Amino acid sequence: MDYSRKILPPSYDVVFKAIFGREENKPLIISLLSSILNLDVHEFEDLMILNNEIPITRFDEKGTRLDLRLKLKNKTEIDVEIQSYNHAAFSERVLYYWSKLYNSSLIKGDEYKALNKCISIIFLDFRLYDTPSMHSVFRIYETQRHTLFSDHLEIHMIELPKIEAYNKDIDNPLLVRWMEFLNVRSEHDMAELKSKDNLPEEILVALEELDKLSQDPNMREQALNMEMWIRDQIVLLNMAKNAESEGIEKGIVKGIKLTAKKMKDRGMETDIIVDITGLDFETIEKL
């Protein structure tokens, strides 16, 4: 069989959102969320997709954050995001976007009890922690008694590259299958996943959707723009790290500021520039 045709990575956020952000594909995101949050699918009845639009943009110019926001019938809000590369202040960035989500659930004049639980789910296309665990869950606990302070904050980190080392025979087989889907990179990968025994219908549908998107010229162009943008950011970060190791801090700062100014001149949002460069808001505003 010829496996030469290129398949778009479903771990690209533009591809991910095109598959999971459509109303007609709601059973797919429900199955995925059920596997991550360990909830029965009935908990997702009346699930609302709050932002299913995909802006037509050049990722190398705008750096648009294509997250997927959802709300459960109990008003819990969920933000799903793909992160393709590690960068400065990654943890702070995660908290920043969680806080924006949490704050948005409170309308002026409301009491604090009107705040809703907010869950951030971040799929990482890189290894973040030096542990074999693929799925890490963070909450707020008291340090000695381990008493839960509040269930309103919940953050899930899922490291996609760890799927090969993960024990696929135990723990959470549905999550493993979804992670195998998000790691698909070729027709061979698709065929291998389809051959798995008892593959859920939702994953078969997701594979069909991925196949269609991979043949769409507009989607391929957006995915290519994103791939180029990601590579540029990785090069920038590596240059900064190498320069720092050589002790030329002034050159680092000058180079990063120059890059930040170019990003700003091209219309990139300030908070995205902060994420990438590690510069503070005030410095960027003065550029």
C-alpha cells in the first residue's frame, strides 16, 4: 500500500479545532474529555462549544492562540489548548490564561459565589516533566494535610511524546487511543490505529475527518504557516539559550527586543509576545 500522502498532524491547533470544534462532531470532544476527566459521557449532556470559529490568519505573523472553550451544564468551563513548544515562563502562561478564563465567568456586580469551576487541558507536543507519566493533574492542596482548598482550579498536562513509553494495557485505554490519534503523522499511522481492536466509533470518525482535512488546500496552507511559525520560535529560543551559555547577555536582550519589535510591528498580540520572548508588558509597550 502506498503511504506517501502527507497527513496533517492533529496536534496542530488549527487542525485540532477544525476536528473537535464543530457542533456536528460534538461526540468526539465528549469522548476525549470523558477519557481525560474520568467522567461518564452523561456528564457532558448539553455541552456548549463557546468558540468554534477558526480565524483565517498567518501564524508566522499573528501567533493566534487557537484554544477551544466549552461549558458543561453545571456551568464548569473547560479550555483545551495545544502547545507545540516549550518556552520561557510556560507555567506562568498557563496560570495567566486560566485566570482570564476564571475571571470571565464573573459579571460585574455578581457575588464571588457566582464564579464557576474552570479546567485547563493542555496537550504538549514536547516532554515537560522528567517522569514516565503522560497525564499530570494539578489542583490546590494544603501542603501538610493535603486538603483540597478549592476544586475551582484544575489543570491537566498531557505530554504526547510519552505515548510510546506509556503502559498501554492498563489505566486508561480510551485516553491512550485518543493520544495515539493525536500522534498520527502519516497514512501508515492512520492504518495502524484503524487496525486496533475495539476502536471506539468516535476515533474512527476523527480519523475520517483528519483524512478530509489533509486534502483541503486551505487547511494545508494554514497548517504550513503554523509549522513555519513554530520552527521560527524554536530557533529563536535556541539562539537565546546558546547566547546565554556563552555569556553574552547584552546581545541576547538586544536580539530578543529586536524580534519583539518585529512581532509588534506585524500586529501580534502583546501577551503572545510576552509568552514567546519572556519580556515584560512594559518593555514591549515601549518598543
